[in-house]
Amino acid sequence: MAYYLFNKDPKLMDPLELKGKLREEVSLLKLATLFAVALFQLCTIFKAQDQLFATSFADNEILTVVISFISGGITFIFNARISILKKENYCGVIFLAFLCTLISSTVLSVCRGYTGVFTQSIAPLLQFLQLQNLFRYMFVCEYAIRCKKATCDEEQKKNYYSMVDAEADVAVVFLLDCFLREVPQKVVHVVRLLQGHIDITTILCLDQIPFIISLALQSWTITSYHKNIKNQQSNAISYQTMAVYFLWNLCVLLPRIICIGAAISLSFFYTSIAITIHWIAYTFWLYGDIKPLKFYNESRIWHFLFCSVFGVVYLFKPVNLQRETMRNVYVCFYAISFVENTSALTVWFISDSYSSLNCKILFTVTTTVVFILGILIMILYYKTFEQKIGKTEEENDIEICIV
């Protein structure tokens, strides 16, 4: 996907370096890890859908359902377009997703006794849209097995690069799913939490553990995507670097979600206007900043839609698209985010009359400190770990990178 989406081929390695990467990347541990990740995500999807099937349409959060449909539709278009350009058998992915959806829906309906229009139509469709993302892992496993069984160096090299590219495909699809579905749903969770009476027990209760785990998985999605892009450029990333990058994303994403949720809990109307203005501004900025891509045949209409999608992503995290450096973008984005986060927390602190003073102080101070910690970790990353990768992003002329 690196070529079609970002107009460039991945940087090729010399034979000796490739041999080392093959031993590291294409192993039984690699395949086992891919299988474990896919299985975990599959179980997560089934568990979420079990809860979804157990309710009626009237009882569900309409906004959450709409978010899931929109994000699922966008990732489906991305998946289909990638498969068309790379001539992949995406019909097999659709068939597997449909088959699993049919089986799970039947089992839940028969064994649990779930009935109703929502259970029979809408919930299975949402499950299908998530599963078609998950089954893209099969392309990674296919190329990894081919690379492992290859008898000649040329065939092994070809399948290795195909595997790396397939991993990048999986990463970018899950990245979009993360910012278009998971993160907005976490904002809805925060809104629901702040609209009621909160105290220290509410914040620290076990009910918040799934929220933290899900947020950590989203940060790992961003980190995994960054690692796959670096692999395409032959820039190895150590586990220490990945850990620092993960903590950076976690510490800046959590306060952003909380502050947007706090603003919405006070005034949905005015916050929606502010979010819309942000989205429009980022969309037109991206439209003028990046060139039309071969991913959509350089069409101006699709270029605008592409920028619109990443304009939503920019509400939470800046994404590097065909830029030589992101320093100025970081300075502007995090400065604006700090002002917005502080303003939202201040207004919530003054306006909220349900929570105790000690709880509000703890909530506000902790959120601010975590965001500042994320900025410090980002500075540490670029001062220490990024320089160890070899060349800087500017020297490598990066095609795309989550930063």
C-alpha cells in the first residue's frame, strides 16, 4: 500500500540486512503473535456484539451505533480499494467475515434467545464491518508462510516485502478504525461518566478498567502502525523506542478524550460547532498541503474526501502525510490542544455542581499533568530515541508516519 497510497516504493535492504530481518520477522513466534492478536481482537468483537445483541434498538446509544456504521463503511472502502489496487482476493475476506457473522448471530439468537429487528439486522451488520478489518490479517500470514517456505532468495525477498506491505495495510485500516470508531466511543463514555455524580470511587472503580485497556490498545495501534512504516523504510525500532512511543501516545490521547468529553457534557451544541470548525479547518488545510494520491487515481473529489477522513483524525492526533517535518505542526497542534484542554477543564470545574471539590481538583490536575507528561515524553523520544534509528524523518523523506 506504500506505493499506491503514498506514491513511493518502500526502501529496499541489502541482502545481508534482509537475511537478518527475515530471521527476526518471519518466524514461528511471528506467526503465533499474529494469530494471538487476531484471536484476541476476534474475542473482543464477539464480546461487544454479545452485549449489543442483548439490547433493543431503542435502548442503544444511537450515536454509538451511527459512529460504528460510519467508521465501518469508511474502512470497508479502504479495504476494497487496497485489494483492487493490489489484486488481492478480498472476496475471501468478505466471505469469511459474512460466515462468522452468520454463525455468531445464529448462535446468539438460538442459545441466548435474542430477538428483534436490531438483533436480526443492525447488530450483525456492525459485526460484519468489524470482522472484515480483522480478516485482513490472513494476507500477512499468507505472505509470511510463503516467505518461510521459499526455496530461493528472490522468492523469499519478494514475499517478505509483500508481508511488510500487508502489515502496513492492516495497520492503516486499524488506525482509521481506532480514530473513527474507538476514540469517539470513548468520548461518549466520558460524557456519560461526567454527566452523573462522580467521586474518587467512581473514577477508580473496576468499571473503568475496560476503558483503560481499550485506550491502551488504541495507543498500541498507533505504535504498531509507526513500527510497520519504519519497517518499510528499513529503519529498525527497538522495543524501548516502541515503549516510549506508546507512552507518548497514551499520555496525550487520554487527556484529549477526557477534555472533549467534558466539553460535550456541558454543552453538546456549542462543542459540536467547535468540533465542526476544527474538522473543516483541518480538512481544507490537508487538502491544500498534500498532493492528490495514486490511491484514488489523483481524483480531486476523492482527494477532498480523503482529507475529510483524516481531518477527523486530526481532532485527536496529527498525522504526517507527505511532509518533510512535523515540528511546526506539533507546536501548533499541542499548543492549541493545551489551550482547549485547559479551557474545557476550567469551564467544567466551575460549572459542575454534582461532584465534590476534592474530586474535581484531582480530576482536573491529573488530566493536565498527564498531558504535560505526554509532551515531555515526546521531547524525550525525539531527543534520544528517534536519533538512534539511523536517519531522522527529514533525511528519510517519510511517506507517512503517525507522530
